[in-house]
Amino acid sequence: MNRVSRRALLASPVLVAGGRASAWPKADGRIKITRFVLHKATLRWRDLLFLEVHTDAGIVGLGEGTCHDRVDVVEAAIRWLEPYMQGQDPSGPEFHWNRNYYGLTRWRTGPMLMTALSAVDIALWDIEGKRLGVPVWRLLGGPIHRRFRVYFSHWTNEMKDRTPAGFAARAADTKAKGWTAAKWSVPRDGAETERIGQTVAQVEAVRKAAGRGFDICLELYESFSPRAALRLARAVAPYDVFFIEEPIQRENPSAFRELASQSPVPIATGEGLLSRFEFKQLLDANGASIIQPDVVKCGGITEITKIANLAEAYGVEVAPHQPYGPIAHVASLHAMSVCRNFIIHEWEADDEALYAELTAGKFPRQQGGEVALPEGPGLGIEVDFKEFVRRYPYRPRG
């Protein structure tokens, strides 16, 4: 977009989308967006990016644009959006989503741009809830769900003993703390037969230690061919594995269709898909029985609810991807509260206590394998960004 058209769009009272003109939401003088404030931190293996959208009414909306190893690019994309949002009434997240996605540029997709759009969208929902004094889930028409089953994600990250005995001890301890499901990454090194053999030994140890009431989820991080992924699925099927995640490269819906049609274990995927349009290709291919949209990558609260509703029409369940910060976690819960086909939520258990501390105890904590829906206005949490960044300063890569 050249400078002339950019200025014109900033000043224009209408947005032309799909050939039709739409009036701006009326700014009634009570609330307008004034500025964006961004905070970056590095927590363990993740670079976190938080957004504050400030208004002249003193209401501040919280968003998150975390993107591993790429937060500087997302930060630039959010800054690009800022002048288009300044001076605007933040009400109407759906309007702003359509404007930001369709109206500002034809070059609208890609993970960095969608992450930036998601961060702004989440913050706008937070503002609207705070302005009206209600939780976001109320604005969405919910809740259907007030409690959400969660699985312990990155379950082996802090493990020292990677033997079957170590897995058994970890499983028994995790179950004793109330968890009913966990996910870990299968071995990365070695020949195919060795990797599958090690995975089977781990799964067998966990199943024996935790029993049938504990669900096992396996992260394959796109590291298998369709043939090898099917071989692994058949090898772990006797142990009642809940799902195998991203077994093959995400770009090939037809390959997912072939794998899903033969696999004795449910296939889960979708963390890298960026919109309902990309998910439709997977759903049309019958490529997964569980999809994993990411509220920070797929377009925020506005879009993830559309994706879940679309999947329901295909009989597909939703288990959102969520390994990020506290804002992203609760934003995803609000969205899932109105989705009938929600099944289980990814949860960063190793960071739960920290997130609770830095949100004055408002971040949900796991009890009995579940977490509760936040009840406060907006997203229901506030974050001590100053303390967060002090403890976990951002460490640029390279």
C-alpha cells in the first residue's frame, strides 16, 4: 500500500470489503484507542510477546503475540497495525477483525501477520468486556463449558531420567497431583525402528504406572513420513493412546487423509493452520479427528470460534494448541467456552504457579485434571508485566 492510500484509509469513514461499503463503528466520544504498549520476555524455551491496547478512558486491553524465535517480526507487524487503530472506538472486535484482515492490504496472511492480528483481536475483546463489566465469554453468548479438561503439556521437558522407569515414576507423580492426561514429544534421534521402539517402551511404562484412566498424547512434530507415522500409530495403539499430534508435515491435507483413514490412533493437527480457510482444506480431506487451532496464530478469539464451529459440522473435535503465556491461555478458554465440540485443552503446567503469581492469583490452576473459566470482566486477569520482564528478560536469538 502506498503512502497516499494508507493516509486515505486512516482518514476514511468507510471500509470497502467484498465490494460493499461498511460504516465505521461510531465513536461516541467516550472511548478511543490511544496507543499500543508491548512487552517481551523469554521464559524457558519461549519468547513471549504481550500487548496492551490503551484507551483514553483508562481501559487497557491485553493481548498476546507470542511466536517462537520470531517475536521481533511480530512486534513490527503490530506496530504497523497501530496507526490504523489509533483514534478508533475499540468496540466491535468483529468489525475490526474484518477491517484489519481484508481491508488494510491484500497481503494479509502468513504466521507473523496473523499473530499480530490475533494479539490485537484478543485485546479488543478484553476492552469490550471491561467496558461493559462482563467476561468475554458472556459477550460470546456462553458459557456452554465452565470447566475444561486439560493435559500436562511438554510433560518431559524437566525430566532427567528418560528410562522407562523414569517415565513410570513421573506418570505416578503426575496422576497423584490430579492430572488425567499428559503429552510429550517422541524421541528425536536414532533410526526409525529405534525411535518407535523407544516410544513404545515409554508409552507402555506410563500406561502401567498410571492406569487406563490417564490419557496419553504424543507429539510427533512433523518428523515422520506417512508410512512411518502409520507404523508408529499401529505400534502404540494397544496402549490406548489418546491422539498422535502432527505426525507428518502440515502442508499436505491429502497425506493426512490417507494416514487418518488407516491409523488406529486418532490424528490431531492444526497448530500451524492460520484461518478457517486453511482448516476447511483439512476438514474437507477428513485429515484429522481432532483439530488444534491456536488463538494466537489463527486470528484470535474472533476466528478460533469460527474454526471450532466449522469443525463441529464435520464431526471433528477441538483440542486447542496453547504453549504460551497467561493471556493466550485464558483467551483460548473464553473462546472454547462456547464451542460444543471442545474436548481437551493444552496447558503449560510447569508455568502455572508463575502465571498465577503474576496475575494476583487470577490465572486458573489445575484441580482434578480441569481448570475453571475466569469470571472477571474481560479476560478476567491482569498481568504484572514489569515483574515478568524483570525476572525473565528478553533474550534475542542469534
